[in-house]
Amino acid sequence: MTVENGVRVVASSVVLLSVATSDPRCTLYVSDRMLWVATFVGVMMFQSAFTGFCPAGIILKKLGLKSAA
């Protein structure tokens, strides 16, 4: 797995988990504020497309994943 694919996996997992735990009907209900986590991930993905700065990518590189480039 490359860093780029790893970032997509991490981002999509965090978004899905935060949306799932924000629904009061869910058995894993945490809070309505969990939607802010999904918003933060979306904003970070948007800005990384323009700046190239991605905290998740930095962490995944330190964990040993290789870049596709």
C-alpha cells in the first residue's frame, strides 16, 4: 500500500466512523459534534490538494509506507 492510498483509507474511515457515531439511532452514538470530525477531515483533504501538506501522509510515511512517486 502506498502513502496516497493509506491517506484515502484513513480519511474515509474517520469520516464514516464520525458520521455513524453522530446518529442518535446508532448503537455507537457518541455525540452530534462528531460531524465536526468529518468536517475537519474534509477541510484537511481540500487544503492538502493545494498545499501538499497532509498530516496523515506524514504519519504514514513514518510508519514505513512508500510514496507512489
